[in-house]
Amino acid sequence: MKKESILLRVAERSGYSLAETEQFYTAFVEVFTEVLGQGETMECLPELGRFIPKVNDNPARNPNSPRNPKKMHCFVQFKPGKRLESSLCLGALQRMAGDSGYSTKGKKSV
């Protein structure tokens, strides 16, 4: 799903205008990026999960040029919340049941 589709859905469900929804989205992304950039864990979305900024403590050397010093590797680790994880699992089971003729309980449907 693309950004525009998400913004439209949020605007419809919240009752806010599309412009207000876009303004909120922009501010949220700015704050989210700023907080992760400072090395803080984002736990403000417990339904979704936690976003944890990480820096590789033991970066490998650059394989393209052994003379260069080691490069730092920064990334964000995501740990899904229980609600998101159960929703993902349920969706996967439903897709599997639809594709293979199996029900969500693992028994073949007739």
C-alpha cells in the first residue's frame, strides 16, 4: 500500500481532512526520525511494536577496498507487538487456507 492510500484511509476513519492528515503524517515522520536518530527506542505504538536503533559494534571491513578502515553499520530493529503479530499470523493462515483448500485449523476443507 502506498502513502497516498494510507493517508486517504486514515482521513476517512478519523474524520479529519486529507490536508490535516498529511500535516500530522509529516510531523509524525519528522519526530519519529529525530528520536531514532538520537538513539532512543520508539515504543509509542504498542499495537505495532518497538523500533530499536542499532549500531553494529563490530563492523566488518569494506570488502571492496581492504585499505579502507572499517565502516559503521547503522540500522533499525523492529520487534512486532502482540496485536500485529497475531494479525499477521491470522492473515497468513487465511491466505494459506484460500490457496490450498485447508481451513485455518489445518484440516482439509470439503
